[in-house]
Amino acid sequence: MKKSAQAVIIGGGIIGCAAAYYLAKEIDDVILIEKKCIAGESSGANYGMVWQQTRQDGYDLAAARRSLEIYPQLCREVFDLDIEYEEKGGMTLFFTDLQAEAAKGYVEYKNSLGVPVRLLSGKETRSLEPALSSRVTGSLFCAEEAQLNPFYTTLAFARAAQKEGATIYQGVEVLSINLDRGAVCSISTSEGKIFTNHVINAAGSWAGTVGAMVGLKVPVFPHRLQSLVTEQIPKLLTRTIQGSRIARTSEEAAKTFQYAYDTTGGNRPCINQQPPAECIIESSLFYAKPTVNGNIVLGTACDFAGYNRETSYEALAVIAHMAKMIIPRLKDVNIIRSWANFDPWTADGIPIVGETGVKGFFIAAGHGTGMSHAPATGEALAGLITGSAAAIPLGEANINRFTGYREEC
Amino acid sequence: MLMNNKPVTICRCEEVGNKTIEQAIDDGARTVDAVKRATRAGMGLCQGRTCQSLVAALISCKTGQPLANLVPSTSRPPFRPVRLESLAEVGAKLLLEKEADKI
């Protein structure tokens, strides 16, 4: 193992690999350390959505839009692997006329932010996706959204980073991060010590464990998402679709498009805030992603269960029920596998990216939206470390937005 | 047998050959799970029941890791393919029981 580096990235998910690529383009001696394998956790167990319609105004949306801009260029010029990037648009379904009313205001709001989302009737929705049930009364459709293969995209970033001179160690665990007069000076791993002045915590749902190594609380929690995958079938869906929560009253309908990402109620999140209790059945939200190989990935039921990665019969059954109701032809299709992953969760739904009170210690974690954010995050973080101009401002994503953060430093 | 130069199909469900798997190992994959993510070996109908031990053997041959250290990929339900509808029926009952007013 190398004895020194200009920067060490902890975590071989999509954020760590993208950061490694952008950093290695600018500086020599970049090392990435991954305790399992590339895309071994959440980056290998998600729907590969590069969406903007569901992103919150500000950093979240800016990062998604910047990534939508960069991906096609990466595919053309950088990646030596087909990441199955397809700009097919994204669709959010709804199921009642009241929701169609609520959708009008939502579309206006999103359009004012520059998100080209359109309202489609039930008929228009089914002309794009004929397999959808007549229960679907309409949808929000955004043509400027894409889907990709999350394994291959993470691997493509890792390979691009290696081509730029980065070194990747898989199966190596970080044991401690050592400080000298308050600044990062080295890290100790299961394979030896590396001297470095820059450490990037890209450990996703394990960002808290890594933060604790320098005495910081990093409030990222593992949000367990369960999914099913079907056998390979002839084409049934063209694009990734998302269901909305059904609403029967106008109060419920008004909340149709308020996603559960932001739990702060508009207040600043607190560094000590714990995730809310969630009931798997009530928190399930429908997703269906047709993969290039012909499998359809179906989800999802979510809850907070610590690092318990088991799937539950209850959750899988509820996902199957939603799938059958929304895409009736799936009923005769075989399910071949289920899984649970830990989607990194933060209280306000926004990742934590940027410098910290510990000199040389950076964070790029808490992405429940890693596929939508990775290129923009990697690019901005590399800019921050090397001092070049940022394409998107990182200020809003800094950990100092959490109340209680300063007391800790 | 695995390491001779003849092409051999390792994962029959996803039609992944030994050359593809060896390339993934050369590219840095060191576990059955890492090979699966890079090549789709083990992602098909049988979920690696046939190929996992062969993939482990290839990794062991190429890297010198003892076979005993190579853990199989996480095994997950269902243990054989199951029609979505039979799961959905259970889901519908659960939702009724919870009186969750969902679709």
C-alpha cells in the first residue's frame, strides 16, 4: 500500500468514485479506500434515477441539473463502459382527480424553478406507458430526466479515476484518522498508514462512523429501502416511474407531491436529530424501473432499522401489491430476488458536502440521491479542494447548517 | 480446468463466460459480490446457485486467496422464483388489516 497521498477518499460508492475522478484530474496521488467493493452498498442497490422534478429548490436541484448536463459528456468522452444512460424522462403517477388539481399548482411552481415538468392526463400517460392501469388518472412528466445502470456508472467513475492516476484499494478498512494540531495528517487502515492532509468522508450511511474518527457528529442515518426484482421479460415499461401517495381528501391531495425527504418543517435541522419512526406499510412509495436487461426493479418500503439489512415478508408483499395495482400485467411475472439497502438519510433531505471545522477533513455524504448528484458533487468538491471555480455553490450543503454543529467543533 | 484457455460459460442464466469474469478480477474485483456487480454473473433466474462457487474458484485461482475466505453473495428471498401475484395477495391482506387507505 502507498505510504502517502495528496488526498484520501473514504468510500467506494458513486460519490467517492466521482470525487476520485475529478480530484485525480487536478492533483497527483489520490487514493480511494473502500471496505467492501466498488458499488458494494447503496450505489449498487438503487433505481439509477437522474431526476430533477423531485429535487428541492436550491443546492439539491442545482446539483441534479448540473449532473444532467455532465452525464452525456462523461458518456461520450470519459467512460470506457456503457453505463446504460437513457434520457427517457421521468414520470410521477397519481390516482385521483383531487390530485390532478393539486398537480396544477405544483407544475407551475416547478416550472418557475426552471424544471420543465408537464401535467399529463390519464390517457396521455397511458399513451406513453400502455401497461399502466386505468387507476392512473394522470402524471407529472419531465422529459429532461434520465436513468442509468448504477453498478456500471459507479464502476465507470472508478475506472476513469484510475486512468487519471488514482489508486483504489478495495477490502481495506479505515481504522482511525490522525490529527496534528487540529489538522488531518494521516489515516490508519487495516493495511497500513497513509500520510495525507486531505481526507474526504464519502462513506454514505457510514459517514457518522468516519466523522467520529475526528470527533465530529455527521448526522447521516441508514434509511432501509426494500426492493424486488422481476425475471427478464419482454418490454413492458419504457421509463422509470414513481407513484405518489394516494389522496382522497383535498388536504391529503395538497400534500401529494410533498415528499418525505424534508422532515424539518422549514426549520434548520439539528445535529442531534434522530430519524423519525416509520411504518413500512405507510411509508411505501411505488417505483418501477425497467432495466436494459429486461428485469424490472420494483420498490419500495422504507424504515429505519439501524444496520439491519434483512428484507421483510411484509414489505415485499406490499410492494408486490402496489405493483399489481399499478401495472396489472406484472401479476404473472416471477420475482427472482429482493434486497434491502441503506439509503443515506439526512433530516432535511439534502446531502452534506464541503469542508468542516477540522482542517483537511471534508464530507460528501448523505446522498439519498447519489446518482442524480454524483458528477456535480465530485466536480464541486474537487474545485473546493484544489481552489478552482465552482460550477455550483456548495454553501447550502455544508454541515454547518445543522444547529449544534458549532458547539461541537 | 477453469484456468485453461478454453472459453467456458460460468453463469448460464446471464450467459457470462470465464473470460469476462477473469477480466473483472484483473480490474480489481476480489469478492463474489464484486464480480457480480461488474459482470451480472449470479443475477439471473437461479441467483448464483450454479455459478457462485465457480466464480469463487476463479477468484481464488487468480488472486491466491484461500477459497474458504470467499463468502457467497448475500442470499435473499424468494428462494425460488415466485409469481408476483401470490406475494401481492398477502400484501393486499396486510393493507386491509392496517386499514391503510392506499391503492
